[in-house]
Amino acid sequence: MIGLNHVLTGCAIAIAVKQPLLVAPSALLSHFLLDAIPHFDHTHYRHGSKYFFKIMTADTILSVAATILVMWAIPQYAAVIALGAFFAILPDILWVYYYTHNRPAWWFFRFHSKIQWFERPEGAIVEVSYTFFIALVTIALQ
């Protein structure tokens, strides 16, 4: 899934749960659940491709902006919202380490790759649908 979907899910979990000790593991678990759902991928999206960093930059900007917007909308829960967004995206942040350290063969990276069993262009339908769904859930929870 794109980072935006992960951070919006982390924000929704934070708003619903409100307890940092529950938000962090719940948001982390949500990452793997979302990655197990069929989602978008394309040769342009793969690491090392010509468009990869452009796509990642746009996704990062949207993800940070969405998190800040939710924190601004509910300032009393800003810290727990930031925590939820961070833990929801954390497994993808670890890919930076993977690609910058000669692709270490850790169990975590094998696991994270294997659960993403359906990454194809047609997964964009699921991604876009989920983006609208989780955005509506996040708004409704406010």
C-alpha cells in the first residue's frame, strides 16, 4: 500500500484508541494487514526505477501533510496521532535501511516481502478505494 494509506490508518487508530501503549502496536500491525491486501505496484514504482524517487517523494509529502492536517484538526491528540502515523509507516521506513545496506537477508524483510502477494497495476482500484474509505473513517472519528 502507499504510505498515505498507512499513515491515515495510523491516524484513525490513534483517534479511536487514544492510548499510546495500544496505538503503537496496533498501528504497526495495521501496516502488515494492509500490505496483505491486494494493492498497486508497477515497474515504475519499483526501487531503482526512473520514477521511484518522484513517486516516493510525492507519497511522503502527501503522508506528512495528511498527518499534520489530522493533528491540526484534533490538537489534543496530536502526539498520539503522530505516534500512530509513525508506527503505521515504520516497516516501510525500514526499507531505506535495506536498500542502503546491501539488502541484508533479515527475516523481517523476507516476511514483509512475502505478505505482499498481490502487487499489480490493477491493485490501484483497491488503493484508491481504501484511501477514500480511511479518509472518511478518519473524518468521522473526529
